[in-house]
Amino acid sequence: MKQLEGFDIQFDFSNFKKIADLVYFDGPFLSHYVSGKGDDYLFYWVDKDEDDNRWLVFRVSLADLQKYIGKELTLRELMEHPNDGYLYSVDIDNDVHYHDVKLVQPSALPEEYKPDTDSYYEFELIKSDKQTQPFAPARHPPNHCAHAICVRHER
């Protein structure tokens, strides 16, 4: 996995509830979660190794999420201008242990972690049947496109 520049932090994801997988192909690539405080977050899968999946997590306003679903904003625009000004990078292992959480500036992301410039949403929501389960990422095979958002896997 790529080395990321950022600040190591502790962050508790245990109170997050999955609302929907927005992009799914053999596992989620982009999922909408709500925190225990009611804040909306997107989890975007960007990388993997033999032990972990790496996700970029960022808070998004409901208005911006609706603009993304309505094709007025791209996923790249959401990631480059997150509500808080930063993203979380988190590695999640097969046992759903969250570790190596970092605060990362959007400008510090490697190009391989950024969605394409035309990453508009094009598909219907897939509702989660496990809304109260902890976030459990699937292992992703390399080199495939998830619907309209082509995810690069040359990492």
C-alpha cells in the first residue's frame, strides 16, 4: 500500500451505521454511513495488501451527498473539498480491526487514490441489509471498474 503523509490519530468508528453501498462490485467501493451524532460520512475503498483494506473516510453534508447522487458533484470534488478540510485514512483487517488511522489532507493523496475527474454517480442505491453491523470490508480483487467509477488498482 502507498505510504501516506498525515497525522496518526485515534478515532472511534464503532458507532457508525451503514446506510447504503453506493458503489458495489464484489464488495463495497463507496458506502454511506452515519455516525452516532448523525453526521454523514463516505467510506471510499482505495487500496489493499495481504492483511488490510485501506479506506478513505470523510464527512459530507447531506446537501453535497444529494448533489453527488444527483450528478451535480463528482466523487473527486467531494474528496478534494471535504466538510472538515481533511480525510481519514484507515486500514481495516479481516477481523474488522481498525488501525493506522491518519488525518490526511486531500492535497497529500496519491493520484492513484483519487477517483477520476468525471466520477459522477450513475447507479441506484443498494440498501444495506446489515445496517446495525460494524463496517466489515470485503477483500477486493485487483483491476476492475466499479460501475461508472473506475477504480485504479495498480498499487
